Amino acid sequence: MTIDQLKKANKIYENLKIMQDVLDAQEKYILSEWVLDMGDIKLRLKDLPGIKVVIRDYTSDRITELEKQLEELCQN
């Protein structure tokens, strides 16, 4: 592995760790606390289960994508 590949792998790993932390915190903290404030209307995300699923699915998909990138980089 070259130095450039190692730097890229480290960056991917850092992003992967951040996304995993976000995934772990979503149900406990983030989604229960987020409020969409649109002036007269305030929506709490914990009251919108569909949004919670979309956010969780996006985060999971991003983790899978980063893991794949890291695996491909390490194989080269």
C-alpha cells in the first residue's frame, strides 16, 4: 500500500467511524431531539417514523459504501 493509499484509507476509516457513531446515536439522541422549525409549524422527528427510517437507511447505506471502498483500497 502506498502512502497515498494509506492516507485515503485513513480518511475513509474516519468517515466510517463518524457514520457508525451517527447510526449508534440516532435512536437514542439525534432523532428524539431533532425539531424541524418552520415558523408556525414545529415537527419533532421522533413523531415522524418514516423520516427516521429514511435517515437510518441512508446512514446504513453510507456505512456499507465506505466499508466497500475501504475493502477495495486494501485489496489493491
